[in-house]
Amino acid sequence: MADVVLRGFGWRHAGRRAWAVRGVDLHVRHGERVLLLGASGAGKSTLLAALAGLLPDDSGESEGAVEIDGLDPRKLRLASSPRRPEAQASEAAQQRVGILFQDPQTQLVMARSGDDVAFGPENRGVPAGDIWPLVTEALDRVGFPYPRNRPTAALSGGEAQRLALAGVLALRPGLLLLDEPTANLDPAGADLIRTAILRSHRPGTTLILVEHRIAEALPLVDRVVVLEPGGGVRADGPPAAVFAAHGDALAAQGVWVPGRPVAPHRAVSAPADLLVRATEVTARHRLPATSIDVRAGEVVAVTGPNGAGKSTLALMLGGLLAPTTGRVHTPGLGDPRPPHRWRAAELVRRIGSVFQDPEHQFVTSRVVDELRLAGPAPARVDELLDRLRLTRLAQANPYTLSGGEARRLSVATALAGAPRMLVLDEPTFGQDRRTWVEMVQLLAGLRDSGHGVVAVTHDSDFVAAVADRTVTLTAASSSSTRPGSPKPAAP
């Protein structure tokens, strides 16, 4: 069990002028299940990191107090030793908290999947005979589809997310902290994770959950807490009461309030020139033979279950991965060669790519410098910063951004060179309602001005709002539909 108290809590990252979160007073009692909401950048992930004891003094400035059962969570994470008198108490205290990060790759540490889940119990001193039953139970709970010897390097983003959650559940923590646990999952996988969260809620387990898309998350919780971007708690109470009293204001602020649909952005004209054609491309065991056309003036959504090869296909279309078999043609981009043979300077001018993990494409120490790399005019840099709500973060280190802010920066860097084609992997990940709408409008405007857009996504609202055509990957093939046409059955 865990009792959580924050009194005037605030945190400012080193080198930042603005506080990531400030003035938070909050008490979460043993066994409560809390959904933590707020606009992108309101400090939700920072608050979870503080509760997990992951904000050391040398990485920023703190104020106020954070306690779990009366103890500073940073002290709970101190390594214990049998020679220290407080070792036994410290070991028991460490088991109070388990956290799933926004980026699951940051907490995978072993080469094989089963070993990764076993890593935590082994370090907690669980008897050897009890570890593998815990591992098997945790993998089953999250619907992990592979045997325990599956290489972690071979997992898709969604599969890695399931494995990371299994590693947390195997510890059976008293306080479970989950930062967007279903963000990169297909609908079936997301349902499995929500079921696993429900099953993990043993009597007394405290849950604090961060999600932007909250309709499906509401059955998991009994309380909603909304952070105010300027500091403090804006609303706190039972979900129905919070949304009834504050729904309109929260939606305007950027919170995904249930029952408020977003408007579609249909194309103003039919697709034009063929930009890219992939013909029967494969990539070892990561992608079955797949064909796809992308034309100027259309948004193509690539959907399908985790592990179907969506991100691999995106890398091929973006010229970042050579197909094992098949060919990628680029008749509308001014070079007859496959894009993986182009020089980097040519590639960035013609095709802009956004990776599933935005941090994989950051190479400088300032947000504004990331945008300047492609050589755009200063006015274009300012426009992108403003359009994607990054102006106040222009001097910040990209690696200190929230998940939603990092995603918007990665999209901005892809747009900076004004490429004719964009390939985006989960472009709406981590976005609040307001930034989501702005990104959809931005991509719709690019399409209507003659750009081609490919978006790998599990976001059904994004598909409904802006996609002109959907390509669905399965374990064996791909198929294409347009809005309003029958969709293939789920695999």
C-alpha cells in the first residue's frame, strides 16, 4: 500500500526559466485510483518522475515536499546493503513504487524479454524459485505474444510497451505509476493493457495514471485530478463531477473531455501526381510483402496491429531503410533512384521523416537549433515554433521536453526543410486536444497545398479526421480503403 502526499511541490529543469510544474498540493490515499490530466506540458510526467524518486537535486531545482508513506521517494531508491542496519527497511520501501515511462525503450535493460521482466524481482531479492512464475504471470497479463527468449531489440514500439509494463507488474508495487501505457498500442493491445491494469489492482494498490485519450481509461479510476499549466491543481474529484462542472473549460484548455468530437478535415481536391510507389517490399522478418502508392495532395494512414511492420514500412518510404526485396520508386520527387541511395542533404529536402521515438532524431542541445539544421529561413523557424506551440521552449534542451512537446518538435524538424512528402510515425502521440487539433489542421493544410503525407497511427480519431485513404497491414499482407468504404476485418 502507498499513501501519497505533495505539499507545494514544484520542479524546474536545469537551464530552464519556467517551472515544469509548481504549487501542487495533493493527497492520494491508500488504494485510490487517480487519472492525472492536464494540457501538454502541464507537468504530469514530471510529477510521476518525482513520485518515483527520479528527480535528483543536481538535475534541477525543487520546492515543496513529496512523500510516500511519510518518506522522500528519492531515499526509497537508495541502494541497500546487508551491512547497513536500514537495509531491510530500505528494501521493503523500494517495493512501494513501480513506474512505466512514456518511452518504454528507456526501461528495457536485458537482451531477452523474459530476462528483462525478471531483472526487477532479481534485484529486489525475490527467491529464485519465485521469479519465473512472476515473469510468466506478468507476460500473460499484458498479452505479450512471444516466448520469453524473444530479443528485446526485435520488438516493435507497442510490443516494447507491453514488455515494460510486465516488468513493472512483476514487482507488485504498492504505488503503480503509468505514463500513457496504451499510447503506442493497437486497439486489441490497448484493451489487454487496460485489463492487466484492472487485474493488477490488488486491495490497497494505489494507481496514478496519465492518459490524454481518457474515455477508455475512466473505468480504471475513481478520481480525476487536473493540473493547471500555470501551477497547482485545477480540478479534483469523481470523474462525472469534474467533467460536469469543468468540462467546457477543460476542453478549451486542451483536456480530452469525453463526448466532444473533433471536426473532420476532408481534402479540397483529388490526389494528384504519384510521389512514391513501394512494390512488394519486405524487410527480413519485420514486414511481409507490401505495396503502397502515395500521391501529392493526400494523407495516407497506415494502420494495423503491433508488430505488423508499420514502422519498418515508414523507414523504407522515408529512405532510411533499404528493402530486403521489392523496390521503392520515387517518380514525383525528382530522382529515379530509390530514396535509400540518396545523400542525406537530398533526402531531407524531399522527404521529411518523424520517428516513433522523437528523441532518436534530436542532435543539438536547443529546440531552435533542431529546426535550423535543415536550413530554413528564420521566419519559417519562428512560424513552426509558433504553430506547434514551442516558442516558449526555443532555448530549452530537446531532451527535457515532455513527450507531447518532443513529438511536436520532431514534426517541426521534418517540416523545416519544406519536403514534398512527409512520413510520420504516430504523429499525434502525447498531444492534448488543442495541440492535436492544431497538428491535424497543419497536416491537412500541407495536403491541400500539394504535399503527400503518410502517417503510421493507432489513433482512430486522427484517421477519421484527416486520412483520405487507409492502408491496413496484417501479418500477411496489406489492404487499402478510403473513408466510408468497408474496412477489412481485424486480424
